Amino acid sequence: MPDMNGPYKPGTPCWIDLMVPDQQAALDFYCDLFGWQGEVGPAEQGGYSVCLLKGKPVAGIMKASNPDGTVPDPMPPTAWTTYLATDSIDSTLKSVTDAGGSVMMGAMDVMDLGRMAVITDPTGAAVGLWQAGTFDGAGIVNEHGALIWNELSTGDVPAAAAFYTAILPVTTAKSQMPDAGEYTEFKVGDRAVGGMMDLAKLPAGVPPHWMPYFHVDDVDEIQAATVRAGGSVMAPAFDMVAGRMAVLADPQGGTFSVITATAPEQPA
């Protein structure tokens, strides 16, 4: 069921966006790679671009800037931000500080679209919060070029699990993955909505982060196209229990994963 209808349940990843030094270059890269449509947005929206796939919103891309519109110095790292749905930004933010997290960007209205905030969990990973108004989030998931999964990599899985279950109506469940060891799923009700893994499984120096996964029809083809477009391969295509995947980076350093998935899927 790739088309989304109605709001996401609280605790579910509902949107992703990318902040980059060169917005147009990022739009060109991702539109070519995934078949998106997107252009620099109007000035009154800070140029924010809502990229579309088959006419439905799939991801946002924006130029890195300070709140007053000036260019940051130093420039922040290029990174995808995952947004978790909430039905009350204000109460969630109070829970964040009570649970030991930090507020990077306080609640702000985005016209009539909704309210947003950005926080860091106690292990150092940044994540957004979204309270829907007229905009629910991603309008298409689980098909080529669309979001299919979101995963937290952290140096302290128990601390992260305690934090997210304290601030949002999610639970966690552990499982054993062949050749990968223990894996933790975030669940809303009885459905898995995201995952969590230990940073120890990644190269030294990788900071805590949330990673978006895009479903693609052919991982090897997307990997090759990324390299041709000036991007890089962080983890070459490999087969694992959930499908065939690769970890890639766009030409400006934004890291993302692609997967031809057998399971799991972003919830509808």
C-alpha cells in the first residue's frame, strides 16, 4: 500500500529532509537518481523544496542557512533528518527534557502545514518531531524512490530505547538477525515502524544518527548511478535478511541507504 492516506500514528517516522550547501545540486542528484520532481521553493518558505514522486510528497531538500537567512560558518554537515510523528509537539518536548534529551530547535509553526521541532536524544542522535496540520508527511512509501525504513545507530541502545519509549507511544522489541546479531525494532502497536542498531557495528568515528532507507528496484544499478553522479559508496551492495542493500553518500556528503526489500516496510 504505497500511497499514504491520513495522518501517521504518533511515534512513526513520517518525513525526511536534507539540508545542504548547494540545494539545486542536491535536487538534480536525487531527482535523477530516484525519479523525483522538485525545484527550489518560494522565498516565503525559505526556498524549501518538497520533492514529489508520482505527484505525492516524498522528501524535503533545503539550503543550509541560519534563521536570519545568512550562510552558516562553519557549514553544518550535510545530513538527512528523520521526523517522528507526534500529536502534541509541546508535550513531547517536555518529555524530551524530562527524559534527558535536548532541544536543538524549539517548536515552530510551519504555516498551516504543522508544527516542527528538532531534538537530540541522550546518546547524541538528532531527530525531528512533526505535528501534522494540513500536511501529514510522506504521501508515498515502500516503492522505488520512496522511503521504506528509518534506523537509529547509537552507542547506547538501552539508553536510546528508554528515551524514545518515554517521549512517544512506541515500544521496542529485540530480535536476532543472521550475520548481524541483535537488532532492535521500534513498534507502534504491533507494527514495526523503525529500527535501532549498535554503532559498534559501524566504522570507528561514525556519530550517532538516524538513517533513511529508500526502496529501489535494483540496488546495484542505483549504486553505480550514484558513483557516476559524483557520490560515493559507504558500504557496497550486499545481501542480508531484509533484502539487498547498500549505503551511499550524495556528492555533498549526505548519507542514505537503498534496499530492495523483502521486509520490513515503512508502515501505512
